[in-house]
Amino acid sequence: MTEQSLKYAFLFRQPILDRQQALAGYQLSLRRSSDIGDERSDNPDAAALCAAYSELGMQSALGNTRAFIGIDADFLQQDAITLLPPGGVAFELILDGVPDRVTLTRCQDLRGRGYSLVLTDYRGIDDRSRPLLPMVEVIKIDVNAAGPEQLRNLAGSLRQLPIKLLAQGVDSHEQMDHCRSLGFELFQGRYFAQAEIVSGRRLSAPQAALIRLVNLVGRDVDTAVIEDAFKHEPALTLNLLRVVNSIGCRGSRLAQPVTSLRHAITLFGRRQLQRWLSLLLLAPGRNGGDPARSPLLQVAALRGRMMELLIERGPPGDHRKLADLAFITGILSMMPVALGLPIAEILEQIAVERDVRLALSEHRGVLGTLLALLECFDNDDAPGCDRLLSALPGGFDRHTLNTCLSVALRWLNGNGE
């Protein structure tokens, strides 16, 4: 059943952020094109979703974040869910009516085993929610299904309880700020990837310095020129030395610490240095540039790594150069959000190869098709994913995409190549 589930459905993910706007987890769902319009399509087959979690090694892939998995009353009783790691998952209770004694007993048992329970579709303290309140850790409220006054009342009714409120369907920063003022601690949605794009916006001094370095590293200039540019940016120089000394040379420990800037640039390599600098353009200061804590960096790094993996799984040929371009394309695709500039203006300032430029500006070529595919994947667009998968050479399918997601997440969390 696992292979069939992964072949015929997409493993979609919706980020869940905390009050500091750091990544706290993902809601996972298996979706088919035929599920669109089905109110219960977020969880068409809980058993298959749990199987996919194990099959793809999602515990390792998600690192310290949790997977929020929806389970209905029937699947709640099955022993299979206890095979999932208590610290790695949160069970979202999809219950239509008042829970019976069997359901409550099972919830109490799961809570005793260390599992986190989430009550979905909360509409107030009533016969459905009251018996579950002592057992759930999180209550999810759909902000688009409740008006401003109702949302305030729902949040207020739970203020004195040791329960976290999760705002579902947050589409803008304004919505997030409003929910945070009402006491919500978790926020689900892609509002963090929405930004005001203003033509002609001036870059900050650190952003302009990073772009200069990205351009130098991307060109065939002497190492001494790059070294001199770094010397004008002492904070970046210290960060580079710290990174090189922490990862060593190709993952092996260094016999002696690297203290020379030229040595650090040589050890790191031009390709890795360009990737690192490009990611820093997306890094919010409060998260210190850590991809595991920044959702925007997660999207950019995942896109880059997934595009790279898909190229490597394509038709036989020399993939190395195209894979490098694929990674950079994925990272740069998030630059408009990070910098608040149209992609056309960004491409005027960053030197990229023609294939990358066409992919970013017009979605042309193999890189452009891959970028469009991953944009659909991020937006839970199953029909769009199917259409673009069929347009790619090499026989890509849904299982390929799901597997690349797991491998990329594992790489991002330092648990794999």
C-alpha cells in the first residue's frame, strides 16, 4: 500500500511557524488530483499517510520539527499509529461529532504514551470539545471560517487553559499579527512567502555587499579579488571562517584551524561559496541564517536541492553543470520575496547564466519547468504538478517528487547527502 500511495498521491506540506516566526513543524497530507474540492481531502487516507511517513524516513528528514498528521475516529483506534515516534508527530483529531467513551479512552492512552493531540475545527467549548480539552496540547482554529469578533471570542475562551492555539489558513502578515495579539502561538500558512514587491526599491548596504560578492564568485576572477572583497566585509569574513572550520574539507575534520581567508575560500570552493552567499541574501537577522529556523530559507534551500536532485534523476547525461544551475535557480526564485524587488530588477544586478535567467523570468527550459513544478508543489496544486511532471523528459512521477522532498529535507537538517 505504501508504494501505491506514494505513486498515486503527492505528499504536500504546509509550514507551521511559532511566535518568533521560526519553523515549528509541517502539516502533512497526501493529495490526489481527484481530491480537489473534497472537504476531507487533507486526509484522504490516514493509514497511507502514516505509511508514507515511515517509508520516506520523515522523522530523520524533519529533524527537530514535528509532522502534524490528521486521523479520524476509525484510524485513531488502529495500532499502526503507535509505530510513529511520539516526539516526531502530532495527531490532529478529525472528529465530526461528540466523542464516545472508546475515543476518549484511546486519546487518553495516546497522551500517556507521549503523543501530542491537536483538536481541529474548534467552534467553542461544547459537548464535542469539552471532554477533549484536558488531553489536547494544541487547538486549531480556521481564521478564514471565523469573523473577527468570533475569532476573538474563540481565543478568549481558551486563554486560561494550558493549550497552544494554532491559527490555520494565515494568508498575510496582517492576519498573523492580529492572531498573535489574540494569544495564538502557532501559525499555519504561507504568509511568510508573501511580500510587497516595489520596483526601484533600494537594497540595504549588507544586501548590496552580498550581491557584489555573489557576482565575483560567479565569475572567473582571481581568488585575490574575492579575498579583497571579503576584507571589506569583516562580519562575512568571520562567518566564512566559522563555517569552513565547522564543516572541514568535504566533511572531514581539519588537522589545524583555518585562519587564512584565502585558504578558507580555496577549501570551501567556488560552487559552495556561491550557494552560501546566495542563501545569506535570504537570511533574516533574527534567525542567524540558520535554514532549520527560517521558513523562507527552507523554501529556497529545498527548492534548490530538489531541483538538483530531479536533474540528477533525469535522462542520462552530464548532469553536474545543469544541477549546479538548478540549485542556484531554486535559491534565486525566492529573492523577490526576500528583497522586495521584481525578479527582472534582481537579474539586472546578479550575473547568472542564460538558462537560469530564462527559468526565473519566463519559466522556460528544463530549469523553468522544474521551477514551475516546485512552485505548484509548494502551493498544494496537484493538477499543476501532474501537468508539469508529464512535460518533463525522463518519466518523472509523483513518487519521484515525494522521494526528492524527503531526501532534500534530510539534507537540509544535516541527516543525509
